[in-house]
Amino acid sequence: MLIIGVFIIDLFIVSAYFGLERVKERLAQTTVIQETRDEVVRDAYPIISDFPLFGSGGGSFYSTFPSYQQSEVTAFYDQLHNDYLQFLIEYGVIGSFILFSIFVFCIYKSMRAMHKRRNSIFKGSAYACLMVFMGMGLHMFVDFPLQTYANASYFVIFLALSIIINNLKIHKPSKLSRTG
């Protein structure tokens, strides 16, 4: 129900901002034949086998991909529209495993805080972190949200918050500090 509700609210917001007819027109004009994202993903897989452990280097996709690009993809792609695959290409299995481990650990810490903490502020913060992780985790399959510095910075803040939220304490002011 939550996902359906978010979809409906999103539809209203987008249609109010852009106009529903314009959104429908854009969706009608987008075809599978015009989209080359899936071909780019297909052409990017051989890069992994050439740089398996340490990858081709952070931020090197735009310079590495053209030598693997097939002739049916004519556009220049500086980012792969799948952050998981781009991390694997640029940082290899070792770097991607470390990043994925941090991501899973923070999901665990958020779930633990939701279960163990009594204060509603802490539970709510842990829930917010979990929602950010779910949203970003899904978004990373079809786009490159973490390649934008602002998105990546906010994501790191939520990663840190999910860890910190388990150990924060609420200190109530003592009677001495209230009177004096």
C-alpha cells in the first residue's frame, strides 16, 4: 500500500509540475528501440573480466567504455545507468565487496535500532535511514544517483546516521543544572 500510495502521490506531483499530458507524451515517445541503455550494460560486461579484482579505476568508465562499445551504440556514455555495475567496473570485486558490505551493515544497524531502541525519535531516524537505503538501492539499478556529489554526500550522512543511532543517548538535564 505504501508503494502504491507513493506512486500515486508522485504521479500527482509530476503532473502538477509538468502537466499530465506532457508526461504521457514523453512516455509515449520513449521506445525500447530508441533506448540504448541495455546495450551499454551488455557492452560493459567484458570490462569486468579485463579488470576483475581492482577495477579500471574510480571515475574511469567514460574513458574505458569507448574501446568496448559496439557499433549499435553511437551516443557517448560517460556514466553507466547502473551504479552497481559501474562500481564493479571501476573498483573491481574487492572494492565493490567493501562498499556492499558497508551498505548491508548499515541496513542491519537501522533494523537493529528500529527493534531495540525505545525512543520514537531513534526509531523514526532508523526507519528514515532504511527508507533511504531501499530507495537508493532500487534507484542504483537503473541510473547513477551516487555519481552526483550531493546525492552521494547525503547518502553517506544516512550511512553514518544508521550506525550512530544505535549508540546515541538522551541526556535529561539534572536538577542541579535546572536550578543554577
